[in-house]
Amino acid sequence: MLCLLLRVLCTLVFHILRCLLAIHMGKYLLHRALQSSHSLKIIHFLVKTQPSTIRRSGDRVLWDIVLHHGQLRAPSQPKTTLPKITLDPWLQQAARLMQILHPVLESKTFSFSRPAQRHPRFHQGVFQQGHSLLQTRQPNLRPRRHSLQNAYCRKPLTAPLPPAVLLLCPTALMLWKVGAIQVTRWTRFLSTSSPAPALSVPQAAKPAKPFGYGYPILQPGYQNVGLSSGVQTSNPAYSGFQQFAQQYPGMNQLSSSLSGLSLQHSSQQPESLRPVNLTQDRNILPVTPVLAPVPNLSSDLRKLNCNPDSFRCTLTNIPQTQALLNKAKLPLGLLLHPFRDLTQLPVITSSTIVRCRSCRTYINPFVSFIDQRRWKCNLCYRVNDVPEEFMYNPLTRSYGEPHKRPEVQNSTVEFIASSDYMLRPPQPAVYLFVLDVSHNALEAGYLTIVCQSLLENLDKLPGDSRTRIGFITFDSTVHFYNLQEGLSQPQMLIVSDIDDIFLPTPDSLLVNLHESKELIKDLLNALPNMFTYTRETHSALGPALQAAFKLMSPTGGRVSVFQTQLPSLGAGLLQSREDPNQRSSTKVVQHLGPATDFYKKLALDCSGQQTAVDLFLLSSQYSDLASLACMSKYSAGCIYYYPSFHHTHNPSQAEKLQKDLKRYLTRKIGFEAVMRIRCTKGLSIHTFHGNFFVRSTDLLSLANINPDAGFAVQMSIEENLTDTSLVCFQTALLYTSSKGERRIRVHTLCLPVVSSLADVYAGVDVQAAICLLANMAVDRSISSSLSDARDALVNAVVDSLSAYSQTSSTSQQSALIAPTSLKLFPLYVLALLKQKAFRTGTSTRLDDRVFAMCQMKCQPLVHLMKIIHPNLYRIDKLTDEGAIHINDRIVPQPPLQKLSAEKLTREGAFLMDAGSIIYIWIGKSCENNFLKDVLGYPNYASLPQKLTHLPELDTLSSERTRSFLSWLRDNRPLCPVLHVVKDESPAKTDFFQHLVEDRTEAAFSYYEFLLHVQQQICK
Amino acid sequence: MEAVVFVFSLIDCCALIFLSVYFIITLSDLECDYINARSCCSKLNKWVVPELIGHTIVTVLMLISLHWFIFLLNLPVATWNIYRFIMVPSGNMGVFDPTEIHNRGQLKSHMKEAMIKLGFHLLCFFMYLYSMILALIND
């Protein structure tokens, strides 16, 4: 008995061990065996051409052998003989296997095609092939042959199992069957380079000293300032600074002499490396908007490179090694705005889209043509053939100039994809509106605005003849609307069973927009008045969303949810988590993460069915945006938030909603999209930021894509980039346009590689770095805590500046030196710390904070920079000096002012562009001329407290101001609302909180922050 | 009696080993992109609680049967399991979250963890085996 038990156990252990070893050691054994087996020329080829592939995953080796088999007769010869390695028994076994396989691999008949992955049977098929190969050792075995041209697969398929494993262990085989390989429907799109998930090395991750502790003893001037209230401190704060500067004339002289020294140095250095003494140089902000640095490339490449508005990298000079990157203490990442509205976009229609055969990169301006018929991929360095069709240039109608094709002349192109890029016919545009009609919603009165906007824009909704539309309303029950063509009026169907929601008439709820237009208009006209006397205060958002999901899942599309309160019924109900007393707490900010996983699950379900959920939250109280936002975050939707919305009491919000809706309804939209980001071999992506679901290591699943969505990715350097001087990044966005076309938008960015730290600093794109840091800080504050995130931000400045001061030859211990490329870094970080998302000590509602975080994650760089660091202009004396001409309109370009109350004079009027809001601040003794000519009021006293429009007056200054304002408003994802702020109105606080260089009750002024940084560096 | 304790532990340990192997295989499937994050995580999350219970039972059993050394050996792993389970943020879908798993190298750390656990369970397995034989001989 005992004996039997023991034997069973021993066998079990033996099998487990074998299976484990086989699976996970097998890869490496195989690789070593490959290296040592002399009989395989293939290996030499592979080792020469694809070392990383071999190194990364052994089980891919076999596939590569097979894949490259056709290439073996190419002139690539083994140059070196590999050293003979004495094999241990395991290796011998593997080597024997290789010898068995050898004739098979050598035989020409063996062609591994790339079958469509969607057949689940495929894996089994290959698997059986492999098995029979092993058993029969037939060299002439003919496996199933698939057409290589038609089948389109997302990456070089790895053989499902290394045959070595099969040989070594039958148990493994069983286990692999258990871990059944599931192939998702959509993974066919967009090929990939070999996925290699990277270990994350967050730059600002090291534990930090708490920010705010150990601050140096302030100068008397500062201490006086500290006593006065936050809003009025601004001016005295700088008088304090002047005092300080006067008290230390010696330091001034020293540094001016040193700056003279450094000027001499700078003759050899690029401008971006010129050292700037931050504590001395008070006017670091340039008067013109900061532009993205231009990569240090040859002029040809520079001309071809991607527009920085669509594609930016935090370091325009990529460091050669991860060690160098770590030394620079700067984040490496990309900021993407892939679906931006473009005025000029080459659209290419051709039957074959030329792509690299191994990494599936699209042909781009940075590939090299070896000769007329072959091109070398710039991401994986594989040599590919130029297809016959590509030889003909449709633009010049000439033959034999592949390098003049539009694909090779433009780094941003759009391809019309063939049916290979579809798994189903392109979906129609489908829009579903889910509207809250509880008492609270009716009280806020948003329904009128939404219905009105929809009525106005019904014909402008992007779509074709198949466009479909539907409506769901909900309070404590869910209401559907039957809009089937032929009905005399819309039918309302009420489902009160919210625990088990069902669709009353599944096929007539989403109707064709054109066929049922009259019914839809009837409904939109009737809807605002239908629920006027409702007493229902509950909100069953969860069930309504479930219903929406059920309704949308056959087609996919866009769901727009309007919600005005905490969901209080059914699945996904939420409790209030905010403690109003904690709003201005400096210690812990809790509840930044979601309370339930309901919305996340729902979003993932929606994402799987190509449905995006956009959330409009119009609430007056806490509505737990942290939980609700999940429905949009993971389904690639967007989030709009209107705090304290009321149609009459808060007209500016109502106006904002109206304008946002207009943009929202009429902007471009792409459905069932996926985006893949490829980069040169050696680099890899380790974290993604934005609204989407990461489906595999480099594939983002975006149910919808809109022109206002921005993305960020963090990169790491996996292998040294020593043998290359250029790296390239390519994003490919495959989507279905609203007209039912499948399109691929490809952006390619090319950047130089550098080996010295100074060059890395010379190429810093400080705005991109700040946006990436903001994204990282949001992640950090959700996963860890807000104070951690703040510390990390401060450390980012401290680390990078101290790393720089160590490298620079001028060792000025007393001064805070930064290269010109980084001179705005501390200012921007301080601005970030004073953002609603990260500030502490100032009363901030939890929803406001969470919304600010959502914005950081999904806004494109240009817009996010305005939110972080608004632009301030003086507008009372606009001139045509330096004005630009756009469409016969003269737009004056006033210089940028520093964000400090010091710059605000009582005699002036200032305009602040803060992204989603524009303020015009009118000083107390502003000239009456300006008030009369621009605002239409005779004097300051007659100016009303709330003013949101500039009147159209027929004066020169009014014209100038309005053209400047409309220029600012153009090309903006959200139409900003204008607020005219009088110097003594209560709205002044909102304006003054954007003056980030000034001291507030809870936060440093810019100068204090610099001192703090300097002190941290010296430690 | 002691033999019974160890026979039970041994069986439990076998199950845990199998579970670890399953974890590793599923994670490496995800790494190689054979399955998507969603299905991988839902598969794995199902087994987090059984693993936790299985391991806690053995640990408690060792405490009750006064095998101090084995108990102390098991304690850190059991604590880690429970800690990890408790510390899952309320909005996540379990220890393995499909939206997070590709970010910040989580996949690699999960993989590493599963490997370490496998090693640990193998060690335990032989220890139980030895103890069981010893107990049976003594009987």
C-alpha cells in the first residue's frame, strides 16, 4: 500500500519536474543546442541576422528557421565558426532533436505559411504537424499550404510549442492543451515586432524626502509674506525676492562673472546646452510660445520627419544605453496625437500595402533602398523585396522610382485598407444616447440643451446611409424608445426589472437615422418635457449601461452617457465617499481609485464589442467620478465634466456644454480601431497612458477614436543601440471611418542616437517630458498616494538637475544651473504641483481632482500644456507688430507674460488662455478707451460681474481682440469659455490660482521652489 | 496521526504545484500573445482564492500538529498570499487585472512570483515526503 503510494507520488513529482523543465528550460536548451550544432547553417544565419529573436524566446527560433528558410540561399554566409560546446545530457537530447529536424528544415517543400489566426483549429493543426514530424521523420512531408499573399497575420507566428518540448515531455503536451490557446477575433490586425515586456524603471520612482520638509529658513521678506492671505501675496512675494537679491550682491556678481564664462563656452555648444542660472535669471519664459525642439538630423530627414503635433518624444536625442538614460534621470517616452485633424494628409489606395515581412512595419521615409528591388526595414533591419506595383509611381506616372512614392515621401500617410484588414464588414456609425431623466437631472435642465444640440446637428453626425441611432433614458427604471419606421409617433417602453435587464424589442431600438428621421425629431422635441413632473430621485445607471451594452454589442459604436448624480439603484450603485472636511487636507487624499469593478468590467465588455462609452457628468454634488470614469477609460471613450451644472444659475457651464456638444457630435470619429506602436529593435514600451485597453504588449484596442484623444507611452532601452545611429517609432492606427472605409493612419518619427550625456540633455523636449511626468504622477497617485506622486515630481527636477550639474564642467555649487533645454523644467513641475490634480492644502473637490487627472491622461500635449501652464497676454494695447495673417484676418501676437501677479498692472487688461477656459482680467484703473472699444461699457464701475462674451464692436481694438480670441479658440478640442473677471469680483480667485509663479497659502512661489530644489541637490 | 497529517499536506502540496505550473503556463501564454489579457486574468483570478486557502490550510495544520519549523517556513508565503489578496484595490478585478497587467512590468513580476512559489512548493513537497516516510516508519 505504502509502496504503491510512494511510487505514485514519485512518478507525479518526476512528471511535474519534467514538464516544468521542458517548458521553461526547453527554450534555453534549444537555443544552446542550436548554437552548438554545426550541422545547421541556418543557425549561423539566424545568429547573424536575428540575435535578439533567438535570445528573447527560444520557441520562436524554430519558427524563424522555418520562416527564413526561403532566405537561406541568399548570399548571407556564416562568417564565424561557433565554438564547440560540450553538451550535457539535456543538451544532447535537444541536439539530437535538431538533427532529426534538420532534413525537414532543409527540404524545400516545407513551407510554413501564415494562416489566418482566427481559425482556432490552426494551432492544433500546426501542433499535429510538429508531432507527426517528430514521429515519422519524413523529409518530404507536405503540410497544409496557405496562400501567403492573402493570409494576413499579425506577427510571425511562433510554433505553438517547441518540438523539443514535445520530445522531452508528453506531460507538457497535455498541459499546453489545458492552457488552450485562445485567439481573439481582432488580433489579426496590424503586425507586431516580437513582444518583449520590459521591466519598468520609473524615473522618478525612488523614495523621496517629503516635499516641504527641511525648507531653508526664509528671508525676513518671505516670512512677512507668509502671514498675508494667499491671493494678495503675489505682489509682495516678488518684492521679497527683490529684497533677497539685493541682500546678496556678492552672489549676483559671482554669477554674472560666471555666466560670462559660460558664454565663452557656449560658442562650441549648441544653444540648447547653454547653462542657465535659474535662481538668477528671472525671465526664463520666452515671449513666444515654446516650440518642440527639432531633432538633430540631416536636413533631408528633418524635412521628412513627423509633425511634432502628432508625435513627440521626450528626448529628441535617444541615449544609446539604458545606463545612459538612467544617468540622465529623465523619462523616455512618446506623446501621441494620432487622429489629429489634419489639413493635408496623403491618402493612398493601392492593392498591396508594402510592409516589412518580419516585423510588419509599414514602409516609411526612413527605410533604405538597397537597390531598385529591395528595401531594408528601419525597425528590424530585414531586407524586403519591393513589390512590382510599388515600382510605379502614381503621382509622377513614372516607373522605377520606388523612393519617390508618397509612402516614402511622407511620414504621415493614410492607407485605404483592403479586405485583408477586416474580420467583418466595416461597421456602420452607431450612436446611442443614454440620458438621465431623474428629478435631479430635470432640475439641472441639461436635457433641453442636449436635445436641442442633437436636433441642430442631426444632419452633421458623421456617418453614411447606414448610420443608426437610439435613445435610452433612465431614472429608477430604464426606458427604451421604439423608433421603427412606419410608426406614427415614438413608442416608449419601460423596463422596471432592473435586476435582470432585457431589451423589449431588440431590433427596433437602434434605427436608421435617415429612415426614421421624423420620429427621431419628434422624440427629441418631446423628450425635455416628458419628465417635467417626475418625482423619481433614484438613478439606475448600471442597469441602463447594461442595456446599452446589450443593444450595441451586435454592431459596436458609440454610447454617450449623461449622468447627473451618484447611481443609487441596481448593479453598479455607488456610495458617497468624499469627506468634505478633507478637501483641503495636506496629508492623505483618499478615494482616487474606483470603488467597484462594475464599470471597469462593463468597459472591457464594451471594448470587446467595439463599443466606446463617453461620459458627460453634469453634477452639482459628489458623483464619484473616480468610479464612473472607468467606463470611459477602458473602452476608449472620453470624459466631460461640468461641476455644479445648472442651465440658468450657471450659464457659462450651459454654454460650455452646448459648445462641447457641437464639437462632440460633429467631429470625426473612427470605429473599431486598434493602434500599434512599433519601435526600432532594442527599444520597448513598458507603460501606456490614455483611454484604451492594452490587449497585448504593443496593441491598443480602441473601440472609438476621436481627434481629441492623446496618448503617452513610456519606453525603456532593452538592448544597447550602439550599432545604429537612428531610431524610428511608428504608430499605425487602423480604424473604420464613419463612411464605412477601413483606413490605416501611419505616423513615423525618426530620431538620432547619441552616446554622451551632454547630447541627451541638449535634446530634451521639456514639454513632452512634463506631460509624460504628469501621466506617470497620475498613475502613482492612484496606485500609491498623492504625496508620493508629488515627491516623485519634485525628485524628477532634483535628480535631473543634479545629474546635469555633475556632468557640466563648470562646478558652481552655489547656483542652480540648468541647460537651456531644461530651463523651464522646474517651472513646469511647480505648475504641475499647483494643478487641481496634484495640489494639496487648497480646497479641492474630489471629483474636480479626479477629472483633472483624467484630463492629464487623455488630453493631447498641446492642450495639456495649456492646462498645466496657461498663457498670459496683455491685451489692452494690442498692435499689429509681429501679427500673423490667417485667411485675410490679422491676428496680433502679443508677447507671453510670466504667470505672476507682478506682471498684472492695474492699468491693463490681461488675457489668460488656460485650455478649457479663457479669462480676461480687467485691472481697476483700466483705461476707459479699452473698456468702451472692446467691452462696450463706458467705465470700470459699469462693468458687470459676469461677462462671457465680447461684443462685436466696430473699432480697431475690438476687432484685434476678437480676432486674437478666435485664433486662440481655433483647433481646440474643447471650445473654451470666456470669463471676463473684474479685479474685485469673486471669480478673481479662479484667475489667480493659475498664476503659478506666485506663492499661495499652501504652495511655494517659483523662487522658493528653486531654493528648495537647490537645497535638495546640495544634500 | 502524524502520517495522516503529512499525507494530507503532500496531496495539498501537489495541488499547489499543479496550480503554480498552471499560473506559469497561462502567464507565459499571455507573454507570447496566445491569449488576451482579459481571458488570462479571469482564468488566473479564479484560482487565487483556492491557492490561498490550500496554502493556509497546510500552514494551520502544521501549527496545530506542532511542527514549528515547517510552520515557520510556510508562514511568510501564506502571509504574502493573504496580503496580496487583501491589498487588491477595490476597483481592480482581482489580483490579476487585465488593464494593469501590461503596465509597469507587472507581467514579469507575476511570472517571477509564480516561479518562486513553484520552487517553494517543490521544496515543501520533498520535506513532507520525507516527514511522511519518517512518520510511517516510526509508526
